[in-house]
Amino acid sequence: MADPSDLLIDRTLVLLRHAKAVPPESMADLDRPLAERGRADAAAAGRYLVAQGIEADLVLCSPSIRTTETWEYAAQAGATTTELWFDRRIYNADTDGLLDVVQEASPDARTVILIGHAPGIPWLADQLALDGTSPDRVELTKKYPTSGLTVLHHTSRWSDLTADDCDLVSYVIPRG
């Protein structure tokens, strides 16, 4: 039987920017929880994932409170995963740093959700999506607000993922 890492199979990468957090004035940035609107938007992101039939094998999440709560509310709304990993490298990472984290995903994982921050998540979505003029592509390059979510498909191994490797399936901004 072939090793799954040697097979070029369809894989899905979901890039999710955390939902709206409380303002940073009163606490450390890592400790900022979701605002009321953010909780509703994170749940809407979870409902979107369910509606699209997206079930994660792995969620890679920044350890900030707002990203962990984004996943918690998405999961309460029905989003699922087999494994959940918190990785400090995702917090404030640039595209290269985020790509490093994704490239370390298990070759057995067919669907990975990465939950992080701007500007890294929007930049990575733009970098990975094949050039094109689809309305979704044009929109994601213009704005990527909180709870922005990009679904990408590719057939390479996670470890081989590079720029322009993915087909843009959708870009949405779930709102609760």
C-alpha cells in the first residue's frame, strides 16, 4: 500500500482570521477575548464550515485568547476536527512563518484549518491562491476583515505547498 504522503490527493486548507475581539487598551494583546459580535461571527464561521461539508482533520491555532475562542464558538456551532494544535509561531507570523506551520501538517490530514491574525492570514491567502480575476480573489486582496475565511484546494503534499499552488474555492466573511 502506498504511503499517503506519496499520493497526490485533494487537500483543503481553510484560512480563518480570528473574529472581532475587544479593544486592546485594557489588556495584553494575547489576552484579548472576543467581543459579543466576534462570538456571533465565529459561530457563523462554524455554520459556514458545516454547510460546506468541511470537516477538519487538523486545526492549527494561534494561542491567543481571541483565536482559541474563535475555534470554540465555531465548534459549538458544529465545526469539527480530529486534532487541535496550538502553535505560538502562528501569533504575529508572516506568510513564510505560517507556511512553515502548514507544511509540518501530517501527510494524513486532508483538511487543515489555520486560525490566525492579520496581516499574515490575508497575505498567505493571497500568496497561495492561483492568480485569477474571480470576484472572490479580487475581494480577498482588497479586504480581509475579522472572521474572513478562505477555502483553498490543492493536490500537493503539505510539505511541498508553495505560492500559487491552490485553487481558490471561496472567500467569505461570515457574520452572525
